[in-house]
Amino acid sequence: MIRATLGLLLLTATPILAAEPGTKPNIIFLLADDLGLGDVGCFGQTKIRTPNIDQLAHEGLRLTTHYSGNAVCAPSRCVLMTGYHPGHTFIRSNRQYRPQGEGQYPIPAETVTLPKLLKKAGYVTGAFGKWGLGAPGTCGAPENQGIDRFFGYNCQGVAHNYYPTHLWDHDQRLALKNPPFAAHQKFPADADPKNPDSYKRYQGTEYAPDLISAQALRFIRDNKDRPFFLFYPTTVPHLALQIPEDSLREYAGKFEETPYLGGRYLPNRTPHATYAAMITRLDREIGRMIDTVKELGLEQNTIFVFTSDNGPLYDQLGGTDTEFFNSAAGLRGRKGSLYEGGIRVPGIIRWTGQIAAGTESARITGFEDWMPTLLELAGLQQSTPATLDGISFAPTLKGKPQPARSFLYREFPGYGGQQSVRVENWKAIRQDLNPGAKQKLKPGAIALYDLSQDPRETRDIAAAHPDIVQKLAQLLKSQHTRSELFPIRALDGDR
């Protein structure tokens, strides 16, 4: 388990080289999906091989107190793309866009996003993976939010199947050679759960992550002579559990297995091996990007970032087993929760020659901080919107002293409605803010934790510190703005 501290940096004596004047660094932002803090080797994983991600950490800096934008996919990505925390962003929960049938509710056309700002500054921009911020043809679609080249899943729901019948090639629907089958189904009652052949009905010919990675590599090669921003929001290791046989063989027989017989997601005969193999195959694709950048001579002018959009799923939901893998690194909560296990995620940044290798920072950082940080690293501070909630931690990355973050705020209308705020080691969390329609509105009390003494959030000490609770309660109130689309009933009124 990684203990949260507020120290600024542990730095080696690696020299920091001056950037070549006038050059803009390439940016490759690698975003995993439902990957826990403990799911990669450099953050404590012992059962899953992640050599390339671990190498990025060895050659760069680990953020040991890093927070995703929210507890689930779309709102977390909205924080990342806009630089605003969840109390100010437009998208605050997952929501399908019903008129379109496929895709999520769109962010407004006028939204200022990181790709738009980089594109304006001369970058070519690409996104390869899962979008989730606007259905095809809407103002939130990637091509309308600063992305020059998109390939992958537009819709989070379609992304539940790694063998889909189609992907999106920019704004065109691309048919794949996969048979249609539902991504949510139970194992047939008349089939043998121990027979591998019984599970072939849940596979196809074209594995979407492979197709997406190939397009990402092509994007790097096509744009090697100009600054590029490559956003790689992979679907791995989000359910369903599906992996080609060549990767599954790497973990064959390594774990005890109980077949998952489906229902919420697709059945899987070897869920432990499949989960591990999915992450290792993702690591392989990341390694190919690293090798391509090096082959093209771009290594010293390319920033790599690796993180995850939220914490891992609850145990055995869809076949995952986060306890077995220690995916949440011993922390309380999982995806959908504002406890640490739901929003504390791995963070790695490597920029050869610019950020000291083999270092780490315990500075409290969140997804809203990436926009101002990357703009500053690219020499584009003047492009940073003045009203952002995000705070650049570029000085910390360069080994310079920097004031600690004053607070980090999160809210999530889903899963009953939740708010949290962290100030130094104090963490306040409030739940049950959106009770069901038949329930009376009695939101839960504020719970208080001292993360320096209780990183697993097991002891509520609110009664012993009423002054701290009152201070954090004011932040919980002041940082929330009303949302018509994503209301929190206890704060916006009972509607």
C-alpha cells in the first residue's frame, strides 16, 4: 500500500537538460479504463506483468497521490479535457444520449478543451480509444472538440465488447469482421462451463484494441515532423473480460480459476488469467509506442503520461477479482465511490532529459491539473484559461519548490450522490445525497478521515474534530454549482 504524504519530491541527481529553443514537445497521454492504483508493477502489483509501464516510471516520475477526475468514465474524462473539477464541469455522470442511440451526452460546442488549445498552438491532435463525451454527429463528437484524427469507440456502451461489429474512423462508421453478439448475457444452461469451446461464441476475428493501437502507431509515424498530441483512452481493462488466445497463454495455469457465468457482462472461463492478460497486452502496446518514438528519434522531445480514469470495479462484478490482485492497493472503495480506492489512481510522467528519472512526488494532484501542466511544459502558459480549477504542477516536475494544493474537490451524482474534499491529509466525504424518489431527503452526515494515519478510511473521526468538519463543509458547499442535467438533490433541492 502507498501511504499518502505531503512531501514535495524525492529527486535523484539526474541533470535536467535545457529544451531546444522554439520546439514544442510531443505529448502521448495514455489513459487506462477502470485500472486500479495497484494494478501495475511500479505501484505494487506482483501477479500481472507490466514491464513497459514500469520502465516509464523508472525513467520518469511517479505521482503517488494522484486523483482521477471522477469515480466513473465520462465525468472523469470531462475533468481531464477541460481543467475544471466535477463541481464545475458540464458532464458529471455517465448518461446516454437518447436521440442518437449510440454515444454519451455531448459537451457543448463552446467548451474549451485541451485538444482545442493544443491545435490552436500548432499541434496535430489524435484520439485513439474510447471517447464518451458526445455521440456521433453531435457538438461533443471528437472531431468537433479539437481532434484532427479519431479512431475507436465513440460510445462507452459499445465499448463493453472487445469484438464489436463496428468502430468509428473519425466521423465514419467502420464495419468490422465480427459476428454480432450481446455484451451482457448469461452462460447457456445446456453448455459445459469447463469446456473452452463453450466460450468461443464470445469472440470474433478483429480485436478492437489491436486495431486502435495500430492506428495510434500510424499517427505517430505520420506526424513525426510536427508536434503532436496523442490521446490514447484505451478500454482496457474495463469489462467484459475478453482477450485473444496468444495473450491468454502467457497466464495459462498460473492462477486458480472459477468460471464467471455472465449476466452483468460476458461469461469467461478463466477470469483471473484474462484480467491479467488484458493488462499485459495493453502494456505491450504501450511498449510499441515507446519503441516507435525512440526509433523515430523523438524520445527527448516526447512527454509520456500514464494514468487511469477511475479505480477498479467491485469484487466479482463481471468476473473481476480486485481482492485477488490487490487492485485498489488496500484502499477503501472501488469504481463509483469517492473513497480513495474509487478515485486514487496511478500517475506516471516521463520526459527524457527534462524530468529527473526514478523520482516520485507525493504532491496532491488531479485530472484538472493536467491541462495547465501540459500547456506549461509545452511553453504555452499564455494559452491557459484563467478560470481553471486545475493548478499546473510543472514546477514540481522540474524539481522546483511549489506551494501545496489548497484543496481537491470531487462530487458524483451517481451511486446515491456523493461529495468529497481533501485538504492536506484531511478527507471529508458525504454520501446519500440523491436518495430514491420514495425516500425522504436525509443526506448522510459528513465523515472525516486523517489519511496520514488512516489511509484506508476505516475510522470516522468527525465527532472529535468539529472545527475541521465545519471548514470542509464550507468547501463542499462552495465548490458545487447547480447542474440541470446532473443534479444533486440535497444541494439543488428536491426535484
